[in-house]
Amino acid sequence: MVSLVEKIVARRNCTDSDISFSRSYTSPDVGLVGLDHPTTAIDTVPSVPSADHAKLVELVKDKDLATLCWLGGVEGIAASLGTEKDRGISGDEDGVTMRRDMFGSNTYQKPPPKGLLHFVIDAFRDTTILILLVCAGLSLGFGMKEQGVQDGWYEGGSIFVAIFLVIAVSACSNFRQETQFDKLSKISNNIWVNVVRDARPQQISIFDVVVGDVVSLTIGDQIPADGLFLDGHSLQVDESSMTGESDHVEINPDRNPFLFSGTKVVDGYARMLVVSVGMNTAWGEMMSSISGDSNERTPLQARLDKLTSSIGKVGLAVAFLVLVVLLVRYFTGNTEDENGSKEYQGSKTSTDDILNAVVRIVAAAVTIVVVAIPEGLPLAVTLTLAYSMKRMMADQSMVRKLSACETMGSATIICTDKTGTLTLNRMKVTRFWLGEEFIGEDYYSTIAPNVVKLFHQAVGLNTTGSVFMPSSGVEPEISGSPTEKAILSWAFYAMNMQMEEIKDKYTILDVDTFNSEKKRSGVLINEKGDDTMYVHWKGAAEMILAMCSTCYHIDVVDGGFQYDAKDKRMLQEDGLTLLGIVGIKDPCRPGAKKAVETCKLAGVAIKMITGDNAFTAKAIATECGILGPDTGNDGIEVVEGSEFRNYTHEERMQRVDQIRVMARSSPFDKLLMVQCLKQKGHVVAVTGDGTNDAPALKEADIGLSMGIQGTEVAKESSDIVILDDNFASVVTVLRWGRCVYNNIQKFIQFQLTVNVAALVINFIAAVSAGEVPLTAVQLLWVNLIMDTLGALALATERPSDELMEKSPVGRTEPLITNVMWRNLLAQALYQIAVLLTLQFRGESIFKVSAAVNDTLIFNTFVLCQVFNEFNSRSLEKQNVFKGILRSHLFLAIIGITIVLQVIMVELLKKFADTERLNWAQWAACILLAAVSWPIGWLVKWVP
């Protein structure tokens, strides 16, 4: 930080025609108070009845300036609400609770969340489920008519139970995810707001803001409630969320002191008086009618929807062929009943028997469709996204847009900030120069009082921070940005600056607020009771030095300067005197270097884009490992924003990959770099914390905003919020992104194996033998294992170190890779070979009846899926058991599946249409299924 001093001037009488200051600059505490409506003494308790408060609410909504003046202006309103301008409201819990009871809480009523019944009904809307229900109903009716109620309900009733089981599991999973998203939505809406209570600046939740609160606003803040402008400078607000107008609105006490909840501060700073909260605000009314959309379709879900549709069409075609073949075989007399007699004997066969057989055939065909359609794919994506969102929250990353989870896994470049992301953001002044002289800590006492006075002005008045001295006399509470806090702390301890005394002694006449474009801020002040005026600037060293023509010395006696009258309209920007330079140190984060190395190993390039000068940027980049220690100054790897901006498009495209550090960059330079990288085919992640970073955050494939230093504008423009502002957390997001993508690929491989095997087996058996080996209930059970339990087992695997050893997939990688096709075809072909052998030779091989053989086929098929779930844990690694003991959910689901399968075979004979198996037959089934492990191991040798 560099601070500049004054031009001392003789101040003219304020009535002179050529010296006119805006009221918002000449007197921060001037409200719109009518002369014949003097303000009353401030009560500690609001004196506004509810009816009058309703009028105040409407006054703000309608922007009724005339009524505001009649009521005594902002000061009159503050008095009636029991608010002191400088001290705010009383901070005791009882007083705040009373205000909340009187005027309402700062929350809005949301439409009730979807209940479990909604998801149950939604599951029943599935066409195939409805057809199966009809078939189950008909089967139940015919069975009870033929065999009586006691024995005839089993087949139809079993299908009903299986359907309801599938629906229940699916509905419960979806309901759980909806609840999860709702919780995350509440967390993301919880914004921290700066208020003043009992004269003490403090941060509270937006939900705790009450009527009468004094709220401090700076660039990038979201306005937390409806209210009135108290004091401030250069305040501009983006009201597009309310009005749709993109032009920024200037707020001032004379013409437009009205502030609205949900709008954003884009320039300047101010304090506001809260007049209405929650449902009494225009924003609250609007938001209460909007329900959060947790049904956002991510790009990967859209791709899976297409895949599901394609597989479904194939399944439908196979099911239709099976239906035709079975009907033809039935009506041509090629099928036999349990006694070996022809099922269809022309006119001798009763209508009930014909209908019963047709229903059974239709149910089998429809069940093939149910198994063939991989409806588990969307569920798997939802499960893995919800699971990863929950885990990422614990790892200090809050996902705002679901698509970012999966897209982050494809990232090829991360453009990161320096301050607070690669560094700790714990700034401290470690060096000080007075003018051009270095001053050690031991020599501070030798600085002339006149110069110390200028430092007090420069630091205490040209700031958006504050220093609060508790009555207990303990350490001061210093608030503001990390840079502001470092400078205020230095001035307080080293220069004995007393903030309140300075504010009382001077009047701020004009302010030029800091932003990332200008990289400087200025203030025009005068001493009360004196005509002397001062101009102070602070900001980036090169910016300030360019404005100076002379500098101060340690024992200088100020002689002052004369202002030309017309210069008093604005802050002078040249011919100034350099007061001092401070050097601020912000140490690197301990884990930053390791995180950068991890990204490099994962094939992800890191680019540092910072507003700091090139020397600082290069030093930090070298310390973090972004630059090598031998990086030269040839301008290839380290460039400044202005240089990059002035390249031709062709030069930018040619050099953008080589650039590692961009210093002195503006938000436009960051946006330009993101656009160039995307044009070159990169998947770009960008970190940002300022309001002006919003365009780059939106342009990037993944926008990462900072949870601590990030403005609300930056957070709203981002996809993921890094809650601890730590670059290591960015790498964690990268790991989880790759994990999401990898988990979904695992599940696709697992499910397509079952799809291919089930379709081929049923089709061949139907065409050749005239019957399907697996009943409707058995196929629904396989469907449950495959879709829901399989999704839970494979979609909730945690990230492994191997994921960060692969290159990023980028934009063009197919969802189903050649490796996946290799794995699934090998397993599917083995399952088809084994089950068809059992279908046609099983009775003679095992010397069992047809019913026991069908149970062997069913049992072997299910166990093959259980063993194949282990194979699916890794697409390429041969050791699929690595880390298995840490995957508690996976092991639990495998255990549950096996237990339920034993129950299905051994205990639910009539329900599942199975026969009990002996130990030898169980051993045979397990042995046949276990062969999938060596097959999976061998096939991974194939490149």
C-alpha cells in the first residue's frame, strides 16, 4: 500500500458558485429531514406500530421520496425504529428477538418440499411399470380363478410385491437426494452480513438481520433487506434481479436513497438502515413463489438419457421379437404344460387358459423390457452426484451447480488467484519507507508529529475497514479486507492511530473507491473548524508513484499548497507528494506446493492470474512450484496483463499455453485468457473472488469462487464455492470430479454387462426352446440388484490416488471407452455361454429336474453380477480388491444382496418360483460365478 498526501488549500465559503459539492459527499450524516419535522430523540425500543410499519414498507417499495421527507427523512425513520446512526441497535438477545417478533424475520416462505408420496407416484408413471401392474393384476385374477385363492395368488402377487419393492427403493432414494439438495440449498443461501450493533461492527447471518439494523455494504455485497441509504460514497447498485434493467442505479440521499433486498453493490460503499425484512420485501414476495430446481439435468445426465433411450429401443425390439415367437409357438401347439401335454389344442382349450397363457407371455416380454432399459443410469448419476456433494461439503467445497461436479473431472487447466488461494491471506506490514527512506521499527518515534498526523489521515479515512475498541479495554477488533486490516493494525500499533478521534476531527468531502480495475482509492477531506483540505491516495505502488512529483522526509515541516478553485470539484491525481510505502507479506499456504505438484502429475496445468506486480507474482509462483527456480525474464512464462491484452489474436493463441503467470491483470485480462484457452479446446476451471471476476467465472467451464473473501456477486456467478479459500481444496474438487466420472463409468460397464447378457439369453432361449429361463419376478429381482443396489455400491466409491495419475479426459473422450467395451463384452460373453449351457444341458449335467435347473440358472446369473461388481471397481487395474476394506457401503451392499438371494432361493420358493438347492449345487453356482474374477484379471492384459 502506498498513501499520498495532501494539497493544503484555503477553503472558500461554501456558498461560492464555483464550489459545489454533492450532499452525499459534503456531509455523510445528512438525511432528508424536513425543517418543520425535526427528528425526535432516539428510543431504545421501536416506536412504530405494525400499521405504520406497513406504510414504511410500502414507502420503500414505491420509492416515495415525498413521504420520506415528510416523515423526517432517514434520520426520522431511524429514530422511530430505535436506531442510532453510529451505534446501530442494541445487540442484546431480548431486544433483537422483540424486533423479530414485531417486524418479522428475514426469511421467506418457500413452497413445501416434495414428499415421499410424490416420488412414489412419479415412479408409478413409468409405462413399463404400469403394463407390468396390469399383467400382474390379470395373472392374479386368472390364478385365483383356476387354483383358488389360497394357491392362485402366488404368481400375480409375487409380481406385485416385486414391483412395489422396486418402486419403494427408487422412491426412497430419490426422496433422500431431494432432501440432501434442499439442505445444501439452505446452506448456500446463508450469507454473512456486516452490521453495527452497540457501535461494534460484527458479522451475522442474513437470516438474523432485523428491522432497524445498520448494515455496512461494500462492492460485491448482496443487499440483505429493503432499506434506506444512511451514508456512504459512490454507491451504485445492480437491480437487474428485480427490474431486469442492466444499467447500474446510483444511490444517494437526495434523489434515490432506496435499497432493495436481493440487489448487488457494484461500486462504492455505504451503510444502510433496514426498514423491512423477509416476506415484507419485494424480493421475499418473489422468492416465495419460486421453488428450487433440484431436477437440473447435467451434461452427463443428458448423455446418459440418450444412452438409456438407445438401449431401451434395442430392449424393446428384443422383447417384441420374444413376444411374437412365444405367441406363435403357443398358438401352433409347440409348447407343453407341466404334465407334458400341448398347452394349446384349438377349440378344446378354454378361453381362460388362453388368456392366462397370453398374460404370462406378455408379462415375460414386458419384464425383458424392464431389465433391458437401464433406468439405473440416471439413478446412479443422481446418487454419485449427491454423495460427492455431501463429501465435498465436508472437504470445504460447496457445489452450487450439479454439472460442475462431473465437468471438474475433465478440467485440463486451472487458472488461480494468488492472494488467499495460494497464500494464507494473513497479511502483515513488514517494511516501511517514509518517502524514499527505509524506517526501521526503532525509528518510528523520530517521525515528525506533522507527518504522523498525515499518516493518521491517510490510513484512518481512506479505508473501508474499521477499528473497534471494546469497553473492556482488550485488543481492538479490526475489520475489513486482509490488506485493510494489515494497514490499520500497523497504523494502530506503530503510529498510535485512534480511529474514532480521526473521524471526529475530519469531514470526508469526496471519495474515489477502490476496485480491481483502478487498483487505487482516494479521499478528499478537510479538518473541522479549519479551511485546510487534504487529498490522500493509496493503491498499487506503480499507480501511486506515477501521480507523485515530490516525497516527504522524516523531519519535514509541511509548507502546504494552494488549490485552484475548480480543482475542488474532484480529487487531484498529479503533482502530489509521496508520503510512504509499506511492504506487506502474505506467506504461502503450507499445502500449496504439494497441491500444485498433484495437479501437474494429473496432467492439469496451473496458471496464476494476479493483480500483483510481476516480481511478487513470480516469487510466489516459484515458491508454490508453478514456475521453476530457473525461470527467466524473457516474457514467455511470465507476462503482465497489459502485454497480454495488446497481443494480436494470433499471438495470444500461440503463446497462451506457454504462459504460467499473468501479473497486474485486470478482470478483462482473466476473461480474455479463459476465452483463448477454451478456443484451444481446454476445459478451464477459474478461481475468482471479486465482483469483476464474474464474467470470467461465467465464461469458464467451472467457476470456483472463494467462500471467505469472495463477494456475493462472484459466488452467484460460480459453480462451486471453495469455503476455506484454499488451493488444496480446489485440488480436492478435481479429485471428486474425476471420481464422479469414474464411478459412473464403472456403473455403466456393470449395468451394460447385465443388459447384454439378459437380452441375449432370453432371446435365444425364447426362439429355440419357446420359453424364457427367468420369470418376471426373478428378472425384477435382477433389475433391483442391478439398478438400485448396484448404483449404491459403485456410485459411492471415494476418490483414489490412482485417479490423479491419469491424464484428464477433456471434451472429446467417449463415455463408453474401448477399455469398458473390452471388459463388459468379456464378462457378458462368459455369462451367456454359462447360462445357455445350463439352459440346454443343465438337467443332464447336474441330473436335476427342470424346476431345479431353472433355479440354478437364476442363482448363477445373480451371483455372476455379484462377482462382477468387484470387477467393476476398477476399469483398468487388475487388483480390484485394493481399498476394499475402506469401502464399507460396497461390502454392506454385497452382503445384503447375497443374504437376500439366499432368502429368495431357499425360503421364498412360491414367491420367486424357485426350488431349494443343496450344498453341492450352491457350490457349483458360486464356482461358475467366481470364474468372472480370473476372466476380469486376464482380459485387462489386453491393451
